[in-house]
Amino acid sequence: MIEIKQLYKAFGDKEVLKDINATFEDGKTNLIIGQSGAGKTVLMKNIVGLLDPTSGEILYDGRNFVKMAKKDQVFMRREMGMIFQGAALFDSLSVLENVMFPLDMFSTMTLRERTNRAMECLERVNLKGAENKYPGEISGGMQKRVAIARAIVMNPKYLFCDEPNSGLDPKTSLVIDELLHSITQEFNTTTIINTHDMNSVMGIGENIVFIADGKKEWQGTKDMVIASKNKKLNDLVFASDLFKKVKEVELEEETHNLNKQ
């Protein structure tokens, strides 16, 4: 579990995060959502240590990441897997070599053990047979799956995903969502996903943190989104015609039930 307590982040005089308090749970897909510029990317960068908060606490299973010595933070990052928005694969390395990269850097495994572990992860993301290809030879969706395999190769306790569906078509996005959700459940990972994809919110949003203007506006599950009375959340989630219709049906049912009472 990751807990955020009274987190503030400022750049000079500009306060970007303001008193954020949130909990991200083990074994669940935790989503951070918000409009562009709301502060969700800054929040994730603080959580993983790419930025230092102005004040506040970031607790990993009770361990305060903010107050750790730098060497302890570096050691703890080995418990983290990260999937970047653009997959961030090495073009000069094969798919297998990309997945093996963290093992080459941080593990004491033999070459055979590293290769076997990387192949296990490629099979887990349904990419067996693609290990000798290069990133430029595979589709964007396959590149994202390679990035997922690389992120889980070290058996991380915490998995961070920055806009994993960016640039993907709806069908491929659904595949990525389902893959991340199943991996989270299978390994009881604390998974945090930054997204603006409302299909992801309604599909895999087991714990959703909504950020607006640098503040936490709302936290709940995908089932609670439909009934939410938070106007800012509604404006974000129900911007599309599809979700507007879902909300309208919910309101009609609520009105009907009230009239029956």
C-alpha cells in the first residue's frame, strides 16, 4: 500500500500540488485522473522520486520514501516497475534484450537465468515468438506489451504506468488495460496508472483518485463514478456522448425510485 499524506509541491511561487491525501491499495488498479495540467503527472513523479515534494509524506508500506537517504531510495526503486508513455524501448536492442535490461543492470542471475526470466515475462504478455524482433519492427501495442514485460521482470511490488494507452486504438487499449489488471491481481501489485482514458476508468478503475487544480477532488471506485455528484468529475468523465447517456439513465432510474417512495 502507498499512502500520500499532506503532500505539497511548488515550483518557485507556483504551487502545483496542494494538500494531497490519498491511498493506493495492493492488488488493485489505482488510477490517477484529471484534466491536462491538473497535477497528476507531477503527483506520480513525486511518488516515484523523480521530484522531491515541498512537504508531506509518501509511505510505502509504512516506509517514508521522502525521508529516506538517497542510497535507500535507489535500493527501493528496485521494488518499482515503470511503464512510460512512449514505451521508452531501446531501438538498438531486441525485444528480449529490452526485457532483460533491468536484470542485466540489477540482478545477480546467470545469463541463462536472465534469459529464462525475460522469456517468461514475454510469454505472460503474449509475445512469445517476438523476442528476436526490434522495436521498429513491431506495432505500438506490441511495444507497450514489451514495456510491461520489462516492468514486471524484476517482480516489482509497485507498478507505475504513465498514460499506457496513449496513441493506441480502442481495441488495443482494452488489451493493455486487461493485461495490467490481470497482472496486478496475479502478483498482488500496488499498481498506479495515470490516465485520461475514460474507458480505462470505467473498465479497470478499482480505486480512482481525481485531481483538479492540484487538489484531490474525489476518490472512489468505477461503480461510484456514475452516481457521483462532483461537478468537476462529471465534467471530465461524462464529456463523451456515450458516458452522458450512461449518466442520464442513472439519473432517470434515481428519479423513478424516488417517485415510487
